[in-house]
Amino acid sequence: MRCILSPLIDPAFNLAAEESLFRNSDDDLLLLYINSPSVVVGKHQNALAEVDPWFLYENNIPVLRRLSGGGTVYHDLGNLNFSFHKTVDDPAKISFSVFTQPVAEALKKMGIPAEMNKRNDIIVDGFKVSGHAEHVFRKRVLSHGTLLFNTNTENLSKALRTIPGIYSGKGIKSIPSKVTNLSGFLKKPLSIHEFTNKLLSHFSGSNDSIQAFSVSETENVEKLANEKYRNWEWNYGYSPAYDFHKKGMLNHENPFTCKLHVEKGIITEAGIEGKKRPPWLLTIEKKLPGFRHEIETLKNFIEANARNTIPTKDTEALLQSLL
């Protein structure tokens, strides 16, 4: 089995590497990578419904969409990602525990009491330490997951904090789990890089056999990253159509409700309901369709329409109610 350790912490590059290797190689391989802080949603999820968009915006944390289904995960420099690729005769006969069980066994060899649950997640002491997802293309199987080593769990919790009831649609919803870090179960402290090397050695037999991307592979990955994984249209616009419903308050005493219908990340219908709607609010309501449902776009849109005539507190309240 070919073992590769990505030299970059760019999430767009690493997600593109997964797809490029999966589609263009026949090798059985294991790819390991670490990403800078980011949120990765499943292919069929509504990206905005899975996160706290304000926390991500304020902390400059990007959202990316992966090739496989499943739920949303938080990545940072304390999270190690593994990706198994294999060509098989009949993907329907493959149990994905074939890929995750060896990871659990590798953790056990490090003294970590890892176990598998019925969903093929890896758990330690009742806490989830590894999420898992799969993708099949013809006779090619991709099985990948996360390993929480020393992730910032406070940021993880804040990034994935959602408000129930404001989104409705066909997007697949994540199943929340209690999580913990693997580093707390090691008898001898390790850095995440030492931990990564131990895991690679378990599968490759020697660090000397760990390979790098070829020049042509790197070129293909960068091309795919630029065309797909760095694009809003894939990361947000691929979300299934949804309805958005959230309440707000003008001047601390005038309640209103924003209702949006969004397709491919673009607002197609907008309604702002309330008993005392000022004229400027009606104007914004009419102009909203056609804009992206995202903070930066809507912030600029509201500021352009305010023109120093709308109280700042009211424009802030409106923006908060739109996301």
C-alpha cells in the first residue's frame, strides 16, 4: 500500500488531493494530512445550517465541502485526517470496518483503548475520537475520517454550534456526538507529528517508505483545488435548496421575521414580516432576491442601501436576522 503524507495544511489542497488521487490512481493507498482551522461539510449538507456563520466569519475559518457524504467536522492543527483508497471487484461487498478497524488497532498499539461502534466510528472511553465517511466510484472505494488528537474542542463546539428550527430543506443533518482528544490517553506525551509518524509506520512498515506527491500529481491537485475546492459555488452553492426563517427586533421594540428561500446558495424569494415595517425595510425586502446568502455579501448590500439614513442598530439587527 502506498502511504503519502501531505506537506501542506491547506484544506482546499488536501481535499482536492483526496479526490484527484481517488479518481486518477489505481493504487491502494493511505493519505494522511493535517488542515489549518476549517469546517468540512458532507457532500449533501446545507453548509450554513451546520455551523455558526458568525463565529466562522469573525475567526476567518473557511467552510469546504468534501466528496463524500456524512456529517460536518471541524479541522485544525490538532486533528489528523486519514484517507484510504482501494480498487475492489465489488464495492457492495466491502465492509468499511475493513478500513477503520486497522486504525483502531494502531491506536491500541499506542496504548489507547480504542473501540469501534456500530456506525464504524472510533470511540475511546465512550467518547468519539474519529468521524468516518465513504465514497464509491465504479470499482474505486474511498474511506476517510478524522482523528482528534489535540484539537481545540472549544472552537470545535463554537464552530459547529447551530440554532435549531431556522433552516428547513432536504440537506443531510449531522448527528451530534460527545468528543474527546486522543492525546489525553497516551502514557507518553507525543506531538501530533510524532503521532502521525507512528500511524504511518504502522501501515507502511517504515518511515523510509512514505512517499510524496509526484510533480504531475501536485499539478493536478492544484488545478482541482482552484477549480472546485476554493470556489464558493461548490462549498456553499452546492447546498440543497432550503427555506430560512428567523426573528429579529428593530429599535428594541419592533419585532419582525425574515423568511428566505435559497437555491444554490442564492436568495430567490424574500419576505420580511412585521406590524410596523419602515419603508427602508420594504425596499430591502424587494432587492434581496439574487444575492448570495452569506454574511459578507449581505453586509455590503445592507450598507449600500442604508446610506447613513438607517440607524446602525437597525442594520445590525437586520443582518443578524438574515443569517
